[in-house]
Amino acid sequence: MKKTLFSFSLCFIALLLLTTCRTDEGIDTLSEVENITAKPYVKKSPWSEDEEFIKQAQAVFLEHADLDFISENYGEVYWDYATSFTSSRRMELWIPTVKGGEITSYM
């Protein structure tokens, strides 16, 4: 009985931690910003990122992308949490999209 109760309590605490990790402190304030897609990049990622690459990618994206289409179908692009990856052949960039105050996908 004690072992079952302990396992149940441990699972409950793990679930509680997972749901609190899902809600980021910056996501709650997104509704206050009118257009986060065009907002200048400010690094909020805890990892070391190639900031110059992210800024260049943002400039090209804002110049060529149909922002209304992306906003309607995917949400606003949240550049502050963009994550860059370097592999042997190429640079990769993941950018979260936010719709309704929640991260819906990555580009």
C-alpha cells in the first residue's frame, strides 16, 4: 500500500512539474505585444546561439514572408526563443510560433 501511494505521489509531482514547465513566463505577456513577428530579436534562450545568423534570418524572413498568411495559419513568430544548430553541412534554425498564448509549432 505504501509503495503504491508513493508511486502515485511521485507520478502526480512529475505531472505537476511538467505542466508548470509548459507555461513560460514570457508567454503570458505575449498578448500585450501587438506584432511579435516584426519585433527586433532579443536573446532569451539559455543556450549559446549564433545571434548574427538569427538576425540575418529574421531580416530575410520579414522581407519575403507573407506575414498575414503565417499569422492566420500558424500564429506569430517568436524570434526571442529562436534556437540555432550547427551541423557539419548546414546551419539550422528553429523558431517557435505562438497562437492564443501557447506555442503551437516550430518553423
